[in-house]
Amino acid sequence: MAQARRIMVSMPDSLLQEVDRFVRRETGNRSAFVREAVLLLIDERLRKERLERCRIGYEKTGKLNLELAEDGFVEDSSDLEIYEDYLMERE
């Protein structure tokens, strides 16, 4: 791990007691617990940011896809009419 720096964190006694209960059961020290909690929070926030960017991108792409589909439908309809006219002439 990179060089560690000491920081001071303030929290209510009730929260500290809850942290200490987890520390006794799992990690063994407060620093490791707080590091893990911070990493998990950062990962979760980054995941939410990525999901939001994807949502926005999908919305934009959806609108574009709809426009392209509508344009394609008009062209396909025109091609179908030409093809149907061709078939009618052959009969």
C-alpha cells in the first residue's frame, strides 16, 4: 500500500460503538474498517455515476434510433410501393 496518512474522523458515539462491534468481529482494527468502508462507498458512487451516464446515453441513442427507424420506414414504404407497382405491371 502507498504511504499511509493519518486523518481524524469525528462520529457520534453510537456510530463508533457500531463500528467497534464490526471491527471486533471482522477486521481487527478501525483503520482497516474505515479504509474498506471508504473504498466501498467510492466504488458504489462511481457505479451510480456510470449507470447515470449509461441511462443518459441510452435515452439519446433511443431517440436517434427512433428517428433512423422512421426515416428507414419511409424509404422502405417507398421501395415497397415501387415493387408492388412492378409486380402489378407484370401481371
